Amino acid sequence: MPHQPVRSPAPGRQGPPAEAPGGFAAQAARAPRTVPGHLWAVPPVAVLAAFFLYPLALVVQQSLSPEDGGGAFDAYASVFASHSFREALGTTVWLAVGATAGCLVLGFALALVIAFVPFPGARAVAKFIDVFLSFPSFLITLALLFLYGTVGMANGLWTDVFGAADGPFRFLATPWGVLLAEITYFTPFVMRPLLASFSQLDTAQLEVASSLGARPARIVRRVILPDSLPALAAGGSLVLVMCLNEFGIVLFTGAKGVTTLPTLVYGKAVLESDYAAACVVAVVNIVISVGLFGLYRVVSKRAGA
């Protein structure tokens, strides 16, 4: 093949310019943005401020400067000195703590059965727990009223069998009825993280412990329980926060002698029109709830929930 000489470009004509390092994609990436990134946070912050922060600020302002006059903390001093507030605070705390303890015990036992005891429909039961979490609290209370209410099925069966005028089941209108309803409703909130924790448990440990002659109770105490403590703490913290703010269960049980902080806010604002006292109780409830929610976030983060 004959050798062909390399031709140089004609005078006055130049080849295409060399592409800049990185190409057009890099140049586009280095191009300044038309809208600064921090401005995208303005719309959600504005919506949050308008629909949440502003009403919350009004509640705090009303608690510090009531419309009927007085000092900044006069409403707080009056509410804290009242017997109704101290009683409501004590009732709220012991109901929340008692319901949380009951949910932890019952939830742990039920989660153990679902996760480690083979029975037909175990997977369906586990799926139903996820659906149960979407139920409103008053629905569970309404079901308990159908069963154990004054004119419920249990009392009706009692009167039919023994011919009595009234049945003996009247505990739903007492603090114990509220406690039962809260345990019934909030137990799945403990079971959900427990089932997730049990699904990640190394079954080889259980098999080794069983092969060494360990009984089921010892396996639960020495192997399963230590690994599930973070999930128990996360679920218990969440239930505690939710029980402190529960209103529907107390209202639907008809327990007139049971007054919690949320029902006290309702009574002060709606029934007595004492908005300053209602705002004070609401602020106290918010402070307690936010503190416990912060604890829940810390515990759930350590638990990986």
C-alpha cells in the first residue's frame, strides 16, 4: 500500500475545539443553581408554622397572659394548687405506667407464641397485628362495651341464666376498665417491634441451648429476653407516650370518675370555658409528652427501630 502524506489543515481553517475536561455534564454540574437549596425549605416550614407552631404559641401565650388579666404565672400557680389538677396528673401517670407494664408483659408473651410456637395461621396473625395498628382507639373500647358494658353480652347472659335484674360486670366505668381498654389497644404496639426483633434472632443459639438440655423458660430468660430488651424498651416508650395523651378510651368507657390530663383540658375549655387553665394543663401535657418522645427516639435509635 503506497504511503500517503499527512495533510495539514488549510490556512484559516481550524479543527473543532477540544472538549473541556469533564464535558458538558461537568459544566452543567458546575453551573450555578437558579434557586438556592435552602429556599426549598421555606414552603414546608411556612406550612408547619401556620398550622402547628402558631396555634401552639397561642396556647403558651394564653397560659402566660390570660384574657382576664393577672401575672404571667398566676394561671400556673392556680392550676398547680388545685386538687383536680394533682388528681388528674396522678391518674394519668399511674394509668400510663400500668398500661405500659401490662402491654410489655402481654405483648412479650403473645409475640413469643407467634414467633416460636408453630401453629396454623401464625403468619396471618402477624399480618393482622399490622392492620390492628390502624384501628382507632374508640373502636376497641366500643367492642369492650358490647362485651362487658352495663347492657353488654356478659351482663345479658348473667341475667338470663340467674334471673337477676342486673349483671355484675360494671368495671368498665372504673379506672380498671380504662386500664383494660388501654392494654387491649396498645399491646400490638409492643408486639410489632418484638416480632421484628425475633425475626433477626439467630436460631442456632436456640438450637444449641435446647441440645444442651435447657428448658424453654431458661432459653427465654437467658437467650431471647436479652436480645429483645431494646425492642421492649422502644415499644414500651412509645406506649407510655401514647397512653399519656389518650382521650378517646377514657371518654368512651364512660368512666366519669376518671380524669386524666387530656380530659381535664377538655373539661376546662369546653365545659367550664376556663381557657387559661386549659392552656396551662395543655402546656404541662405537651412538656411531658415531648420529653418522653425524646426518650423514645433515643431508645428506638439504639434499638435500630
